[in-house]
Amino acid sequence: ELQIILDHIIMHMICDFFFFQAEDGIRDFCLSRGLGDVYKRQEYMGSQILKRMQKLFLAICLAALCINVAQAAIGVDVSIYSSLISVDKFKCLRNQGFEFIIIQIFNGGIGLNKHFAQNYRNAKAAGFNDITAYTFNCNNCGNNNPPSKPMNLISQYLSENKISLTNNRLWLDYEPCTRCWLDQASNFNYIVTQAKYVSEILGFQPGIYTSKYSWQTLFGARSSPELTKLPLWYPHYDNIKSFSDTQFARFAGWKNPVMKQYAGDIMNCNLDVDYNWRP
């Protein structure tokens, strides 16, 4: 009879584990629902049962944490200034454990990256399967208005070259540069309109690349749920692969970034790249 009760409790713990994992995340669960909670609820079962429950609970937690760590990945982004990148250079990066590539497809002061399609194919040939793109646009740059114009050029280019971005992800890069932007109100209206067009008309999955400093410089204290619902990729060059730097990762309504650029302008494989991490 005691074994039947124990089996029931173990099954309850497993169900309880997966319920809280889905709601709060693995790390929060393991840290906040400690064994003290188990002891309080099952005190009458005796120390031997509790020991068995403790072992099972810890095993599940550790396994879940290992899975979560295993899912973390590092990757690099390369700008339009990298020009044509050979398969060998991409292989050099892949052999170092980088798992994804983000290639600039458009620069507001230059236009389309004419090497993007070949770089995409070379990255594929080197073994990269996770390849996305980023675009830098600015409302005071030529051929960047209306906000839909550069996005249409990007969409047409990808279609003509039969390129499918991973998860259809297109990162929108917003940062200051000399004579690139207008006043903060105009700037904000530009990016809200652009992000909405990219998502609703062109069907991309947009994300935002920006920093707290860039945001405040370009847009002041402005924020919008239409933007903060989008995934945030932020830079902070502390060489730490985590989101522990909350003062850099939380701003303008964002609380949970999806990716961090943790090192910038690194010469690797004879390329100027930035290092990125995502959990």
C-alpha cells in the first residue's frame, strides 16, 4: 500500500514538474520550488519516501537544465562591408562551433548587399543551416523612404534568388549614425510603420536589434507594444554569454531579450565579425 502511495506521489511530481516548466521556465522552477516545498506537503510519508522523492526531483531538474544548456548556441553576424565571403571562411567559423550566421542584406547608406545571395549559399555549403538577415535603415538616408521601400527591395531580392531565411527572420537594426536620422518623433513613426509593414504585408518575422543607448538617442522615452512584442537582440560587449546584464537588456518595455551580441569587431577567419549568444 505504501508503494502505491509512493507511485502516486511520484507521478504527481512529474506532472507538477511539466506544468510549472511550461508556465515559468525550467530555471525558475528549479530555483523557486525547492525541496522544502516537497517536505512541507509530504511530511507524513516519512524520511525514506522523502529521500526517494528528493532524488527523483533533483534528477528531473538536472536533466531539464542540461537540455536547456544544450539548446544554447553561439553565432556570428557579418556586415555588408565583408563583401564576398568564401566557403572556406564560413567553414573556418563552423569548425569553431558557431551554429548560426546573420548576414547584412541592406545598408541605408549603400543599398542592397549584392553579395548576400552568394554568401548565403556559401554559408549553406559550409554547413550552416541557421541563416538569417539584418537590415539597417534610416529615415534621413537616400532610398529609405517610405519605410516600405527598402523592405520591398529586400523581399524582391530574396524571392528572385530563391532564398528562404531561417524562420523567415529579418532583423531590423536601429542605431545612430551621422546625418542618418531626423527628430525623435519622426524616427519612431518610421520604425513602427516599417516593422508593421514587414510583418503584416511582407510576411517576415521581424526582430529588433538595438541598444538602450541607441534607443534613447533615436526615440527618447517612446515605446509601443507593437514593437516590444517583437524579439530583442541587443549588444553589450562584456564577453559574457548570458542575460545577467539586465541594465542593458531591459529598456523601452522589453524585459526578455532573445539574443545578445557579446563581443564586437573580432577578427576571426580573416573576417570582421561580431559574436552572438542565445539560450
